[in-house]
Amino acid sequence: MNWQAISVIYKSEMLRTRNTLLQSIASPVISTCLYFVVFGSAIGSRIQTVGGVDGQGGVSYGVFIVPGLMMLSLLTQSISNASFGIYFPKFTGTIYEILSAPISFFEVIIGYVGAAATKSIIIGTIILITASFFVDLSIAHPLWMLAFFILTCVTFSLFGFIIGMWADSFEKLQLIPLLVITPLVFLGGSFYTIDMLPPLWQKISLLNPVLYLISGFRWSFFELSDVNHGTSLIMVLAFLFICLGIVWWMFKSGYKLRQ
Amino acid sequence: MPPIVAIKDLCKTYASGHQALKNINLDIKRGEIIALLGPNGAGKTTLISTICGIVSPTSGTVTVDGHDTVRHYRKTRSLIGLVPQELTLGAFEKVENTLAFSRGLFGKKPDPAHIEKLLKQLSLWDKKDSALMMLSGGMKRRVLIGKALSHSPKVLFLDEPTAGVDVELRKDMWKLVSDLRESGVTIILTTHYIEEAEEIADRVGVINNGELLLVEDKNALMQKLGSKQLSIELREAISSIPESLNTYELQLSDNGTQLIYSYDVKSERTGITALLQAVNKAGLQLKDLHTSQSSLEEIFVNLVNDRQTPPDPSKETHPMKDAL
Ligand SMILES: Nc1ncnc2c1ncn2[C@@H]1O[C@H](COP(=O)(O)OP(=O)(O)OP(=O)(O)O)[C@@H](O)[C@H]1O
Ligand SMILES: [Mg+2]
């Protein structure tokens, strides 16, 4: 293993974030605040508690949306950070150095995906802290919460890396996050439980992989879920292995990197 | 001693179907400076990229210090430094950091003292905290050289190092290259300019159209190719060359105001004095004179023609004979 190489890639990617600190950190904080003002306070004040029985128990809507909000940011940030991280050297041509270095594709991935996942973890933590200023939060299963949290960051950073490898224009780079991920997250129950939907839409929602993610994550906070949290974990792991498989294939075929 | 780089039967066909390298065989000796000469699109960059691992070979093998560049890429790549043809650098990184990054990428522990020494050598020390995009083209070129040297490679590839570089910097660069050679680094550089190859290389390889046409000791090659041209500008245009000048095999320019005479620099007598007298005698008035080295293009034409059409005595024309 070329640990030095992994370490410099990781550090330079983290440095890139520091140079754009305001954009990287401030934007999730601001958008979280906005969601709280709009959904938590304005709309949420008209919604009874979610998940309780006969108005008893359950959690307030403001609290309810926290896990979904975190997931929304984690998914989009992981994908955009990781895809940009590998796309940019391809775009500027500086990728030549990585291709000519004594480093395997695997090590390149650890460096880039590791940095992107770290960033997402930082952003998620900031959102959690910001949210705790608005609502009283308690986490029922901290270990499960951490597992979902970290797995999501790693998996979607890996997915972002794949998009960055595949993209050969800035347009393509934006395409999947915009057309696929954002709708899936919004329709995946970030802001509602699926039993609020008509039966047909409940069934359709079950086809949405992001639903499992959000459901499992929310369960780890307040034991409220649309699907079993074990199923959720399996879904996340399955997606992780699919991404690993694609990356392995890219590695084997030298996909789009080496002519 | 075995060659530091051994290229055997190397072919490269790009996905587009273009065959950029055709069966290249070349041994690069330890510690030499070899210049690869060739026109645009000859395959110089492709050859270098294949050795460095940026392009995968279609067939054939390359070994560096006895190790195969595909199977033992970690070993071979850690021996190599590459200065690419294009000024490909990040935008916001700082000069010093980017050198440290390259060093780490090649698996070496951080060594700020070495980076400092390099930056000073390259007259970049006062720019160490500048963002890369704030540098001039020549400075960027030097940063790329610094990056390539950051891990102390044994073999250095310079792909057109003097493109867009002023005279001063060019001199510095050649000084650096010969210092590196002194310290035992093998250097492979590409260029379009024969003068450049002449100035610093020990050997010269000529590439055209994906083929390595020849590899020769520089001095031997220069002798072979050392023909020069004298252009004689006339005050008044003429429509044909006077018969009395036939023995000099002159060429007349299209507008009739220039006579061109080719001669061998290395030969004892160039025949220039006699020619000028003869021109005078023929009643032509001179306006100006200048000489030029045979251009690379002509050299290629000669080389390619030599390769493609074996000498055929019946077809060879002898203007001198015709004149007699
Ligand atoms: N990625 C690529 N895909 C397809 N063809 C390519 C690619 N890169 C180079 N070529 C072709 O291969 C040939 C050799 O290109 P190469 O860059 O090696 O030439 P070169 O000798 O370095 O030229 P120059 O002096 O202009 O730098 C050219 O015809 C070029 O068009
Ligand atoms: Mg080139």
C-alpha cells in the first residue's frame, strides 16, 4: 500500500474544502435553518405529532424531520463532493500525475472517497448541532445511528466517485444528482412517513431505495420507521456492494482513465 | 550494464483506431540524455505516456531498470519523473504544497528541505506561497519540473520542456538538465527543434508517423544532416537561372528574386566564395544574403524518403550531368 499517496490525496481534498469553507459549511447550516423555519415552525405548528397513537406519544414534526434533513444533505453533499473531487483533475488534466504515480486505483479511491465521506460526516454533525438549537433531540440507538450515518456517507461518496469517473462534462456531473437523487430523497419520506400517503403511493414508495435509508436512520433516533431497520441496513449494505462492484469493474477495465 | 529503459516491439493503437506507435524498439542507456525529435503528431507524447503509465500499450513491453511497466508498475513508476507537455496544474493550490503533494503521491515521506532546495534551484522560492493560477507560463513550467523532481527520480521525461520558454529560462533549464545528468539521472526529452537536440543530447532518436526512424549518436547525426542553405536575394527578379551558374544546383524562388544554394557545413570548401563571384559575373546584383540550417521538415522528408523508396539509380537525376 502506498500510504503516503493516500494521505496526500486525502489531505489535499480536505484542504480544498478549507479553501471553500464558507460554501462547504455555511450552505448546509443555512439550508437547515430554512427548512426548520418553513417546515418545522410554519407548517409544523399546524401538524400534530407524528407517529403517536391517538395524539399520545410520537414526536413533534420539527423533531421528526431532522433525520430526513440530515439524509438530504448527506446524500447530495457526498455525491457532489466526491464526483467533483475526481472530475476536476480529469477536466484540468492534472490526472496525469495520478496515472503516472506508483499508486493503485484502489488507493486513489480510498483517498478521494475517504475525504468526501469525512466532509459529509462533518456536515451531518453540523446539521445535527444546528437542529438541536431548534428542537429537543434524543437518539434512541446511538450505535445504529452512527452505523447508518457513516455507511451512508461512505456509500454515496463512492457513488459520487463513480459519477465523477463517468462524467465527461459538467452537465453530466449535475445530471444524476439533480434528476435522480433529489427526487428520490424528497419522495423517500424525508418530510413524511409513507402511511400519510394513499395506499398505491405507499407501494410505489417501497421501490425507492432512499426510503429504506431514511426510515432506518429515523428509527435509530426515535424508533419510528416505515420499514424494518434490519431491512434498511441490508439495503444500505447492498447499495454499498453494488458501488464497490462497479468501482472494481472500472478498476479492471481502466475505465475512461487510461487510453 | 543493462539499459535503464528497454522498449520492445511497442505498439499503440488508440480507441479511435489511430495507430500512434508502430513497433518501437529502443534501449535507453543509463545516465544519457536522449532527445526524441519529431513533427506534430509523430507519437512522441504517446511513447512517453506509455512508458509512464498514462497510456496502456496495445502490444509489446517496456521495462524500467529491469522491471515491467505493467506488471511491476509500482516499482517502475517510482523511478520515473514526468514533465508533461501541457501546463496542467491545479488552480488554487500553493506552489510549495503542490510539490509536497507530488512527492507523497510517489510514496516518499515528506521532506521540506528537499522541496526547499528544488524551489530555490528553480528560482521559485519567493513564489512558494503563490496560488498556481497566479503564475506565468514559464513559472508553471518550472513548477511542473519541480513536481517531477520532488521524489528524486532516476529517469526524467521532459515532454517539450522549452515550449513557450524564454532564452534565459531555456539556459537555466539546460543547466539544470546537465546537473541532473551529472548526478546520474537519465533524461529523455522531446523537441521539434534540431538545435535543441544538438545542444544537450548525447543521442537523438527521430520519430515520424509512429515509427522510430533512427537513433544515433548526436555528433554522427549532425554530420549527416548538417546541410545549410544560403539565400541570395537579388535586386531585380530574373525569369531563369543563368547557364553559367548551373554547376551550383541553385533553386530559384517563385517570384524570381531569390537564389537558394545548399551546401554542407562540415565540408572543407563550401563553394560560397566561388558562387558569389559567379553570380557577380553573370551580371546579377545582390540585395541581401542569409543562411539557414536545413529545417526539421526537410530532414524528415529526407529520412522518410530514404526509408520508403530504396535508392533507385535509374531514377536519380544529376543536374550537373544534365548541364554538361
Ligand atoms: N487520446 C487519443 N486518442 C486518439 N488519438 C490520439 C490520442 N492522443 C494522441 N492521438 C493521436 O496520436 C498521434 C500521436 O500523438 P502524440 O501526441 O503522441 O504526438 P506528438 O509527437 O507528441 O506531437 P506534438 O509534437 O504535437 O506534441 C496523433 O496523430 C494524435 O492525433
Ligand atoms: Mg507531444
